[in-house]
Amino acid sequence: MIDPALLRDQPDLVKRSQQARGQSPETVDEAVAADRARRQAITAFEELRAAQNAHGKRVAQAPKDEKAALVAEAKDLSDRVKRAQAAVAEAEAAADAAFAKLENIVIDGVPAGGEDDFVTLRTHGEPLEFDFEPLDHLALGEKLGAIDMERGTKVSGSRFYFLTGIGARLELALMSLGLDRALQHGFTPIIPPTLVRPEVMRGTGFLGQHADEVYHLADEDLYLVGTSEVPLAGYHMDEILDLSAGPKRYAGWSTCYRSEAGSYGKDTRGIIRVHQFNKLEMFVYTTPEDAEAEHERLVAVQEQLLQDLGLSYRVIDVAAGDLGSSAARKYDIEAWVPTQGAYRELTSTSNCTTYQARRLDIRFRPDGGKTSPVATLNGTLATTRWIVALLETHQRADGSVTVPEVLRPYLGGLEVMEPIA
């Protein structure tokens, strides 16, 4: 959630942020009113409790002939206190609901608008042109014995697949390369649980506008994660962190699940948009002052890896209306996919400032003083979708695919992936 003090002191700033996201500014007015009502209810309750305590002392010290009347007053006062306490609970629930409609405050400079209003910050490499008719990643994957969509659909339904043979090896090689890079940059590797409690899913912001993309196991009241950002954010829930030695950086390797609600008819061919995939996710806890510099650092790690894999890409500053509720700014890196003649997202990297930490109660103690919420950031370092860009970019006329040099040690020195007989 956003800082309540910011809402009280600068409601116009919050309104501008909501409007940039395409949200109604009325949500801010509702939250201001709900916050005021909550504070008034708490004040009324505390005044009654103080009066009740004072009255209790009077009863204890009163002469015997006055006690009966005072006890009757005490009972009435007790009933009023209970009603005031119930009013506090009701006001807090209403305020929580109103605050839940407020998304993170976008950082200055984030472009306004929706999905198509991003700003391209830079590009690397040129869109590829071949002197032969290129195959798409699925056709290549089938020739190589790497991707089996038909049996994935038979076993699990649409948008499921098998990675087989060199396809399975290629994904493991990508993930292992990414993990090695993470280690080089000081990240602690973690294999997290992929089922989380509602408070963790809610705390990271995934039960808001993207709730319909999340798989829910109703009997256990657990959620399947769509990214290890979720369990990594919950890792330090309800803790006070020591950041005196610098940020805490983690790299979570997990299977991820997304229902892809609302994507009917989109990317139905191949493994671009699927229900299950593997991902290596960077996650950082740092001070709010260092969050923007850390954001740039994460993007630099991603860019270096994509360059080493020989991919052409662009880095975009995602528009406010296309941000998740927790992100104050998000940079996507999109690789060129030759057969689509388009850039497609390979990584997302978000600065969530203190939004998630406030929800999950994750704090630090700056200079040994009063505790304050940390900032959290996340960013993709490798995922199944990268196979799409790799196969299409490095394909050859005979359907074979050159293995980028940086990946060869992870594939036993293999230089070329050859079509199977």
C-alpha cells in the first residue's frame, strides 16, 4: 500500500498517479475519507477506554452506598466501549478496502497511457534478415526434437508443452547460465515454494487487477505463483532487516503458473504464452534511496546476458497504465523475433519502492533510528520464453541452430543443434 502520510499530505500527487495509470481520481477521495473515518473511530474508542479506566478507579475507591450506581454506569460504559471497538474494526476494514484500490505512486518521468504508450530507451543490434525463409521457433523445435506441443495438449490441454531432448537441455543450460551470472553479481540462490498463502499473494499485489491470472487451490486456500517474486517477497515478511552491509539480493529458480486469462486467441502457436514455465527471478531488498540505482543495475545484468547470447533487443520504459499495481516503474527488455517481425518481451524489471514492504511489514532501521519500510525490486534473469528468440535468431538454412558460445559449456561443448533424423 502507499504511505498513508503521503495520502493525507499530498492527495493531488496520488490523484495524478492514479490518473496516469488510467484509474479514477475518485479512489483517492474515497481513501482520504475512509482514512479520516478510521482515525476518528480510533480516537473515539481511545477516549472511551480512558474514561472507562478512570471510572473503574472511581468504582474501586467509592463508598459502599455509591457503588451500585457507579457499577451500573460502568456497565453502560463497557457497552459503549464494545460498540466503539466494533466501529474501529468496521472503519479499519473500510479503510483497508479503500487503500487497496490505490496503486503504487508512479515515479516521475514514467510515460502516461496504456500498453502502446511505452518509450523506447535504447536498442541493441539490428532486426535480423535471412537469405533463406526462416522457420518459427515451433517448427525449429519440432525439427530439433526440442518442443512437443501436440503431446503437451494431449496430456494437459492447450498452452501446455513438453520440452524434449535438446529442448530440455537448452532450458537447463539457460537457467544455469543465468544462475552463474547471478552468483557473480552477489545474489543468493533460492529454490522457493511455488504455493503461497493468500496474505503473501495479496501483499505482492497479485490479487488486484491480475487476480484472474492466478491459479487458486480453494480447498487448501493456497495460490500457485506466476513468478518467484511472490515467495521471495514473502521470505522476509514481518521482519526487520539489517541493510548496513548493503542490499539483500536473491535469485529464485522456480516453476511458474499463469492462467493467461483474457489471452484467448493470442500467441496460440508455440511457447510464447503458456500456462507453465520455468524462470530465474532476481529479487532485491534495499533502502528507498538506493532503489532507482538498483533498478538500473538489474537491467544492466539482464542486458549483458542477452548481448552474450547474441540477441537483438530494445529496452522500454513501460507506460503507467500498463504497470502492475505494485510497480512504480518497470523496464521491459524485448528481443527481436524474426518470424513475427516484432520485438517480444523477454524480461520485466520493476521498482516497487515501499509498496510491497508496507503490505508485508518488511522494515529496516536506518542509522539505528526508527524502523522504516524497505524498497523491493524484481527482474527476470532467464526463462523458458528465451528459447523462442534463441532458436529463431541463431537458425541456419538447414534447420540447425548455432549454440551461442556462452551456452556451450552448459551443453557439453555442443556448437550446433542438429535436426533429428
